[in-house]
Amino acid sequence: MQEDFVLPQNYKPRTKISIIVPARNEAENIGKCISSILQGNYLPEHFEVIVVDDHSEDDTANIVKAFNKENVKCIDLKSYLKDNGQIVAYKKMAIEAGIANSSGEVIVTTDADCTVPAEWLMHIAAVYEKENAVMIAGPVNFICDRSIAQQFQSIDFMSMQGVTIATHQLKMGNMCNGANLAFSKEAYHKVDAYKGIDHLASGDDYLLMMKMQELYPNRISFLKSDKAIVQTNPQPDWTSFLQQRIRWASKSGKYDDKKLTIILMLVYLYNFSFLFLTICGFADHYYWFVVLLMLLLKIIVEYYFLIPVSKFFKKDIKLMSFACMQALHIAYIITAGFLGFVGVYIWKGRRVR
């Protein structure tokens, strides 16, 4: 893995940052999110928090307004949309609304159910100024309990973060997560924002990154630092977890990144082959032996890949429990991949296609 980014000694940032937080029915989380940002060590006059209330039916907006801070704003998305009956990409529209009302040179996005570390903005600004980056992807971590569902999500998500770091380092493509993403406002406008991808419900992060990469090759960075890890919660149950992963998978095929497309296709076919060979085993038991060998290879490769990743996120992965989750992981990859291709899911109380 790449070395951790270290903040320069006596570093004093020059960059004005606007943090955009789309929020829909997030009364339970939005206060903690904003508080964590305000408690950071970035000078208040150098950043602003813009929460975009996406048709919330709870006290989300009132909680934001109660902070009564000059650098904390709340925008009502309903008043920004001209015809929300034709809108499917509500989150993209929320981010657009936030940016339209922002004053920062750099836009940072995070989710309403996230909390951030004190030096988060300092590290983003330092990478932006040092590397002349137009987009910066940052690490995200799940805070989970001991339940099987949350432990499974934690390992799965951590592996995705590991792949994100590896693909950036090996220049095999770029990945990101909108919970911890920064980009130049100037570059955002030069790629025409979400034009061309605004008909897709998902992809406010990755599809924008693809547009940035096309216009600004080699100017996308990954901020690898434990001082910049954004914390969030996994989904509360298996159903919502699957819906989330279908939403993520629905971006597949919507971008032009041949390297990453090939990698994701190979991963999917490898996992799908378990199902195919298991069925073939009823005709010839030899195929079950092949399945066992492939499963052993999968466990070994993924486990050793996750060792440095788990150290970075300060998590302990037990080999036995990791191995026991493999059948579940294979089933999830096959199901989420297929349903993501179909592209229909429920998210934030909306049926999205």
C-alpha cells in the first residue's frame, strides 16, 4: 500500500472549502455530522457547511438551523428544483444546489450520517495545494457492532477501500466514495458538472470522477491518512444493505474505464463460477473439488490483501470468521451484481430505476 500522507510541519492552509451535505430524513444523524466538522481545527472563516435538505419529513432542517452559525447554511432542495416530477438523480441535484450557493474554491462532499476527524479539512487542503489535484478521494470506515450483518459489511467495505487505494497506487483506474470526496469547483464547471450523467440516480461520486479523469488525467489523488478517515454506520439490516449495494452496482456499465471494467467483470465471473461449477458438480463430482480449490484460493488471496488494509483502519480480521463468511460473500456478489445491472432499487424511501 502507498505510504500515508503526512501533513507538512507548521502548515497553514490558504484554501477556502465548501462542504456539501445532502440530507433526507437525517434528523438522527445530521447534528453529529455538523458538530464533528465544526470541532475540527480548520479556521472557521476558511470553510462553510451547506446542508441541502432533500424533501425531509422530519426535523433535519430545523436541527441544522439551530446551530445558528455564520458558516453553516441550510438549503431547501424543493425551492431549487423546477420540476421534481422528472428528477431521479436527487443527490446530484442536491450537490448542484449546494455548489451553486457555495463560496469555496474546493468542494468537499460527505453524507449526513458521517462524522469526520479534526484534521480532515487540513489534510484535504494540503493535498490539494501540494499535488495540484482537481479531485481527491479519501478513506471511509464503518463503525459496526458485533452482529454478523454489520461485521460482514465492515469487511466487505474495507476490501472495497483497499481496492480503491490499490487502483490509485497502481494507476489501474480510480475509485471513490462520496462520503469523503473533494474536487476543484473550477474543474467541476469545466467538465459541465453532472451533464450527461444527470439521468442516472447513482454515480454522483464515481461518474463525476470519470469526467474529471478524462479532462484532467493524472490529477486525481487519493488521500491516504488515518487523520482523514470519515466514519459512518453500516446498513442496519440485510435488506437495506443489499439495496445499497445494488445502488452502487447500478453504476456499472455507465462509465468508460476499460481497465476497471475488466477487473470488475473478472471478479464477478470468478464469483459466478462458484454457482455454475457447484451445479455442474451434480453431474460430475470433480467440479466440487475445483470449487473447493477456488474457494481456498479466494480466502488466502483476499485475507492477505486485507492484512495491511485492516492495519490502516485499525481493525482485526479473524481468519476463521472471514473464511466462514465466504459463501455469503459469493452469494451477495452474484445477487447485487445482477440486480445492479437491472438497476431497480429502493433508497431513502424512493423506488429508483
